[in-house]
Amino acid sequence: MNSLDALRSAIIGIAILIGLFFLFRNIVLWYFKIDQIVKNQEKQISQMGKQLDCLEQICENLVYSSKKETNKENKPTNQSFWEE
């Protein structure tokens, strides 16, 4: 009976420690606003991706229009702005 009681006590103790860990983890995340910081960073990353796409299109249009003016054949090239 002693080994069974010790095993039960150990399992209950581990369960309580795991529960306390998750409770204090949520409190710390809430206090330092880490969850909101992560959401804001994800929004920033998506917005920066959209901005990058727009800038790449603008640069490609500029390269295409400048080559169109210098090239009398008016053939579009598939080179991106950064490859030049």
C-alpha cells in the first residue's frame, strides 16, 4: 500500500505542477501582452509582403518602360528589377 500511495501522490503532484505551469504561463503572457505582440507582428509581416509585391511591380514597370524607350523593338523582357 505504501508504494501505491507514493505513486498516487507523485501523479497528483505532477498533475498539479502541470496545471500551475499552464495557469502561470497564461498570466505571464497576459501581463506582458505577448499574445498581442505576436498578432501585431503577424499583421506587420503580411503588410510588408503586400508592400514588397507592390514595389516589385512598380520596379518592373519602370524597368520595362525605360527599356521600351531605349529599345525600338518594344520587346518586353522577363528580367526582374533586381537581376540587372
